[in-house]
Amino acid sequence: MISGYSLHSLPEWAMQLFRDMVRARLPSNSVTVLALTRCLPYPFGLHGFLYRVGFAGRESDVSVANCLISCYGKCGEVECAREVFDEMCERRRDIVSYNAMVSCYAQNGLADKVLELYDEIRDSGRVRMDAVTLVSVLSACANLGARALGREIERDISGDRSFNSNLFLKNALINMHARCGDLNRACEIFDCMQEKTLVSWTALISGYGAHGHGRKGLELFERMLSNGIKPDGVVMVSVLSACSHSGLTGKGLEYFEKMESGFDIKRGPEHYACAVDLLGRAGHLDKAWELIRSMQIEPDGGVWGALLGACKIHKNVELGRLAFDHLVEIEPTNVGYYVLLSNIYLDAGKLDDVARVRAMMKKRGLKKEPGCSYVELKGKVHLFMADDHSHPLAKSIYQMINKLETLVNNERGGGNKEDGEESEKVVGFHSEKLAIAFGLLSTEAGKEIVVIKNLRVCGDCHVFLKFVSKIVNRKLVVRDASRFHHFEDGACSCNDYW
Ligand SMILES: [Zn+2]
Ligand SMILES: [Zn+2]
């Protein structure tokens, strides 16, 4: 009966029946409780109740606790989930409990916590990880750019037949390698897969896109189509943004048109956002604006954000302001948009407007998202914030940056060292500079350094890194919020287009 109510989304009725059951002293078991939790949007009321009737707490039923962890995870209550997890006696935790906690962290974007828990599971040696655990962990590695750890996991499972034939794991590996900057390995795994799913193709196409190999991404997409695989909305986002990152405007718009007429996929706001980005980057701001006006569905933050971004590139104040007016309605607390608009004003020399935007941010209690960069060394992830002095090697890191600054200024030829110093003081030491300096200090000469950054690389750092790659004669790879930059011999793979 409780299951029935649950299936028909009648949580109050299910809960009432459960109370009656407890009152009548009828023994309930985990099946009862699981049926109940399935229909509750929010497990708060139930959790306290389960305590009283003995289903929660230290000696709680494992499947009930696992279910509560997942419930809390799904509604974003990470701390509550962790509380239930911690309350469970350690010897009672099974792999499902760990997986519930791992995916709770993963769903809520806490990739570093996922890796922490992974270490805990591995060190305890008590439960055996399964494919579900590893898929979550690999996706956390992908987000953090934790390449060494990802490779270690790949090595660990490569001998295991059941893992080797697991499609989800293979797809997770492709995604991890592509997002950690090793496109070759991603391709190898892809090529060796006997059976490929749409997810496999999507992972590799979006990998090509992020690295600026748009044409290869499109070739792969065409190959996918000729293999008889039907595209979906997700792969189309990868295809369109691959076009956008490589400046393939015409091709991208062609696919955008073909989505509904040729592939029978309904275009969502995310696809319109890609099309606006394509048009906008290519300088067709008027056409982008027309496209938004012609939309049959409500444009979302992504669509207006793409227009705003294009206005920043092409210094269009009027349209930028217009896009921003829509954005504050839709996402009033998204700091990125305020920063973009104030930069548009700054470029146009409209200092009053810059001040106005800053005042607006202040009034709403919004602060710029702090930039941070990760670099991985021997399986450990090192995190740097801007102007960060907390790292044990901070002193040498700053010495290294100063040395590089001087060399870069000499290389730039102007010899205008004072200017350089001054602009650096205004900008401060952005996290990617610290991460690169740390990488240079801690790895052997000639070795490639990979840095993951949460925001976009700024123009200053981009120039700096180009010069540094030439001076130290190393490949520097930076994955920022929008794409990969491969700095080599004084140039970047993005052709200054990001
Ligand atoms: Zn910077
Ligand atoms: Zn670049």
C-alpha cells in the first residue's frame, strides 16, 4: 500500500500509513522504509522519525541509511548526507553506502571531496570498489584535471576483465583523458572499443572541440552518423561548441539548421546559446540578436550570456547592456555577468558606468568568484588562489615568477620593465602564474605542465604564458573555463581566440 502511494506521488498518505503501522506496533523493515523514501522530495521529516523508531543512527539498517544518503545528495544537502554516513558504524558501511556518498559529492560539484573519499575507501581496504564508484571518481578526476590519479585507476583496472568490458567505465576513461589533456589516449581507448555508445562518441567529439581540433571533431561526428548512430541533443552541443572553438562558423550554423530538419532533434536553449556564440564570435552581433528575437522558446541565461560574451570581444556597449538587462532578471546573482559588463564599459572608457556596475554588485552582496588553479604532482593536487602565499614553497614560487617576469619583459623587447611591474601590481598574481611557477620548480626540465583553472585565462596571463613556454622551452597546457590552451614555443593553440 505504501509503495502504491509512493508510486502515485502521495507522500503524505504514505507517511500517514507508515505512522499507523508503527503505532500498531507492526514490525516494519527496510523495504517499507525504502518504499517511503522513494516518494519524499525532502527526507527531513522522515529522518527524525526514523531515529525514534530505530531505523537511523549508529546501528541503523544499512539499506535505509544508504537510501537517506542518496536522498540528501539529490536535494543538495551534502552535510546531512555526510552526517548519516558518519553516523553509520564503519563496519556496517558497504560499497553502496560509499557509492551513495561519492555520487552525492559528485552531483554537488565537490570533486575534491570525491577524491578524498576515494583515498579513504582504498586505504581502508575493507570494501571492494565497483564500476559505479570508479565512474564517479574518474569524472571527478576529469573535473579537477587529476591526470595521474586517473591514469593510476586505469592501470589498476586494466587487468580486470569485468572492468575491461564495462562500457560506462570505458566512456568515463575517454572523458577523463580528454578533459585532462591527453587526447591521444582518449582516442586509443575509443578505437579499441568494440561496442561504442553515443556517450563514447560524444566524449571524444567534445574532447576534440575543447582542444580546438574542430575539424577532427566534425569528421568524427560524420563517421558516427555513417555508422548509423542517431545523434541526440547532448552530442549536438558538443558539435556546435567544437565549431565555435575552432571558428568554423558556417559549418556550425549548418548543423544548427539541420538539427530539426535533418536529425529530428528539438532545439533547446543550450543549442541557441551555441548558435549565438558562433555568430557572436564571428562578429555577426546583429544576426545573433535577430536569432534570439526569433526564438520560439524563452531564451535562458546561457543564450543572453553568449551574446554578452560576444559583445565583450567585439566591444559593443549597446547590445551588451541590453543582454545584461535580461541576465539580471534571469540570474541576478551570477557574478560573471556583472564582471563582463563592467569590462565592456572599461574597454570603452566609460568609467562612470564601471563604477555603477560595481556599486550594483556591492549592493547585492556579490563578489567576484575567486580564481583558482590546480596542478597535479605525483598524484597529489595542489591548489593555488590569486596572490596565494599559503603554499609551503611560496617563497621560491614568487622568486620564480619575478625571474620569469624579467625574462618575459626582456623578450618582449620593449625593455619597459617599469610598465610591466606596474600592470602586474594592478592585476596581481593570477593563480595560473603561481601554478605554472610551481610546476616549473617541481618537475624536470622539458616536461609538460598541465594546469586547470576555474575561470577564463586573462589576456595578460595569456601573453605571459606564451613567452614563458618559449623561454623555458616546455609545453604548458592550461584548461580554463572555456577550453584548452596548449602553449608551445611562444604561441598558443587557441590562436588567441577564446
Ligand atoms: Zn591573469
Ligand atoms: Zn590560448
